[in-house]
Amino acid sequence: MTQQDGNDDLGGWSEFGMAAGKALGGRSGLGDRPDLDGLPAVRQGLGDAPTIGLDEAVRHVTARVVAPEGYHNRVDADGDGHFDKATYSGDGHGGAEIRVDLDGDGRADFIGHDTDLDNRVDFAEYDKNHDSVFEKRMFDDDGDGYLDRTEFEHGS
């Protein structure tokens, strides 16, 4: 049995797994897991609870995991004049996220958000000291593809 401390993140597939388990009649006796992914819950029509089918749940997950078809952007997240290796995914709202691991530790230190899929980053978040906390957010206010304005977060 795995200890659940509330910090585990099952990613986009947690609701899918719950639905699959219910469809197969599996019961753990421990109740439903807490919602860790922010996706609509898959329910079997309990009273006034919202109901979505398994196929719709998979569409929600896919929108957050898979990059939009044909989307490929290039970014220089560290400002060294060279494009960085990036990972692309959908943001669940019709846009894309561009993730770059600048220090090679397996965690993104830069997340660019292209909200309208025009291959220009609309805003980006930076973890400047590589502690998994994004301290800096920059915005492209005039839509020219350059991040113009900076806000610092978390008291940094």
C-alpha cells in the first residue's frame, strides 16, 4: 500500500484511472481519491453531481497533455542566443505550454504560455534559482514576440 501524503501528483490520468476502476467494478473501500489534477470528475450520475462520460474525460486529459496538432515553437529561455530544447503540451484552454529544463534536473525552469497558438509566448514563468518555485513572470504586452514587462512573485 502506498502512503498518501497529499503531495503526490498523478497528472492528467488520475480521473481516467478512477473512471476505469469504477467501470470495471473495482472498489477499494477507501473512497474516492482527492482531486489532484483540476479536471472534471468522472461520475456515474449521483444526484445533482455533474456527469461526464469516459470519452469526454479522455478528451479533457488529452487537451492538457498533447501539444496542439502541428504546433512547434522555439524559445531562447536562458537568453544565450541559442534556442533551447523544449517540451510542448496543450494548456487545456486551446493554447500551448512550452517547458524548458535549463539546469538538467528534470523539472521545468521556464514555462512559456502561447494562449492563442500564434507561436509567440504571451507570458512566461521563470524559476530563476532552480528551487521549483516560479519567482518571475514576464508578459508580452504589445504582442511583438518579446517579453516586455516583469512581475516578481513570492516575495522575491
